[in-house]
Amino acid sequence: MAVQRQFGAPEYCARERAHPPRTGHRADCPGRLHRRDCTTYPDRPPAGLANLACGARVFRSDGIGRLVVPVPLGLAIQSPLTCLRTLPSRRVSTHPPLRIVFFGTPDFAEASLRALAASEHEVVGVVTAPDRPAGRGQRLQPSRVKVAAVELGLPLAQPEKLRTTDFLATLDRWEADLYAVVAFRMLPEMVWSRPRIGTVNVHGSLLPDFRGAAPIQHAVKAGVSKTGVTSFFITADIDTGAILLQRAIPVGPEATAGDVYQQLMVEGAGLMVDTADALSDTPLDGVPQSALLTGSERPAPKLFRQDGRVDWRQSAREVADFIRGMTPFPGAWTTLNGATLKLDGALVSESGESAPGGLAPGDCHIEGETWWVGTQGQPVRLRRVQLAGKPFMDVPDVLRGYRYPIASLGTDGH
């Protein structure tokens, strides 16, 4: 189950939110009536976080009074619209509604926009990227957020530049209490400092870990067993603002970055609505990330195609995690007989499984319909590959039709 933590103010259990108990209702748990509905936070905050004077509370909720049942990792979600189809058209709540301007572009942001539009808050404007050429014909294509905004009948702006007088005048005309940002470019201070409450962002990791443009890929590549989403106030430095809420999810040993992306897209949408609810109830400062730093935080810089090349000199577990983290974007690849070979999944040999020994890094061993590749230690078994000019195929299908020798996969340059 997803577990959510609020930083900076008390929070109630899911079924209490519509009717919060009186402060001091119980001496052992002020302000909380149904203690059995609460849960401890099983995740990664460093020792001493519970002692911060932030009154943090923890609960399981999807933001509309129901327990969260996470999407099983490995199951594809076709679209945010499908994910959010169970949301009511208008949530029943006692939260004072906020006027919100939403900033976002891809499907990850579209889910949050639809969730906010279904809440009691009022989305008074949407800012997204201009239409861009895409596809073989290079025709102008709208962003997923634009498509959703038009469908929902929301005011829309698509500025090329964010500092122009006309765009700033549009923002002021919308008179927002809060700006909500998901997967959008960096905002200048003259934008994020405008609203009365501030500007919040939903980020695809458990900050302060994995700050940067590609947090999901880097987390999966690092072999984490859990990750999540974080809402925080935007400040001048990227991904460093005070934390408001977090939701954590487990990451399975075979889950790809694409699997985790789909699940965090849904979790982030609920988190955005919960953040708006919390900020409408009471002023929050959040917890400075400097209070959570342990020195083991990992960066998550933007990834490019060349970053997806597999280094077979790593351990089997590192190679398998690397391929998972690069799937589907920017894509894991190597070379076979001088041509690019794309990879989708590599399995570490399990206990008791017969695996060839003595393979040097990158050396291949074909055994029936199984394709083994050597690493620094035990070999890995490839699951799906894509030959140049071909679609992804299961390894047995490739081996039945490939007529060239398979001796080794490229290790030059690594």
C-alpha cells in the first residue's frame, strides 16, 4: 500500500478528514480519534525525523477517503484518463476551495490536472508547452496537458517564454491562490513567487534523494526497493524546497522505470490534491530538506541515449538493475556484430538454476532458447531484445531466426 506522510502540520486518518476530531480528544494522541487506522511510516526518513517539531502524522489514503490499492508493478496503465476514471466528478469535502493555476506538459502531469479538476478546488488556468512537431510527418502536436485542458474547458496559456509582460499579465488576471507544477520546465522567481500561498511541485522521488530531471530512472537503476512522490514548495534552487507531503511505494525486483512511472503518475495525482487540501486548511511551512540530509543522497540528472549503454563489467545485479532503469527511456543497449542491440530485461540466475560458468564480461552462451551474457561474476539471462530494424522480440524467437554467430556483446569503450 502507498503510505503518505505530511510534513509541517498534523494530519488525520483518511476517514476522519471530513470530520476532524477536537484537538486534545485523546491525551495519548491529540487530535486523532481512530488511532487504529493510522500506520507507522516504514520508509527511509533518517533517524531523528520523528523528533522534528513538525507534528507530522501518517495515513493511508488516496485523497478521497479510500484506502489506496497500488497498481501491481509490471502491469501497464494505458492512460491517466483510465487511471482516474474512478474519481468522482466533484469531491465532497469541507476544505476551503483554492484557485489554482496548473503548470505541466506530459501524461505524468495530465493525471494531476485531471485530479485537481475533479476536486473541490478551482483550476482557473493551465500553462503548458507550445505545440511541437512530432512523428514522421513532423506535424504540430499538442501536449497531453493541453488536450486535457481543452477537454475540461479550462483557460489555457502556451508561452514560449515565461518572463514576458503578456504572460505575467495573464497569470495576474487568473488571481490564483496557489500554483501547482508537475513535469514542467524551471520557473523563474517572478513566476513562482506570485501566488498568495506559493508554488508547489510534485517530484517523482522521495526527496531529498534523487533530485533532478530523471528521478524514476535513476532510482530503479540504483536497485531501490522503494521510491515515491514528494510535494514541496518551489524555491530558487531546483528540487530543494521545504517538503510538504510524501507517498512511498514498493519497487519490485523486475519492475522497469516504465512500470514505476505509471504507478507514480497515479500516486502523484492523489498527492497533488492532498497537498492543495492541506494548504487550504492551514498555513504550512513544510520541513527544510536540510533537516533530512544524511550525506547518502543520489543525484538524478537528465539522461540521454548514450547513457543507456550497458557496461558488462558490472555485477549481474547491477547490469539487471541498469537495464530495468533505462527501460523504456532512454533505452538500454549494447552492440552485436557491430550493430546496435536494444535490451528489455535481464534476469539474474536464481538459486538452483543451471547457469554457465567462466563467461568473461560481454561473452555470450546460447543454450537452447536461452541467451546468457557474462558479467563481473555470474551471468545474466536476456529476456527481450531488439535487433536493428526489427521490433522487440522474446529471446527464443530471436534465436530461432538469427543466422549470424553470437559470440560476445560489445564492451569497447566501457
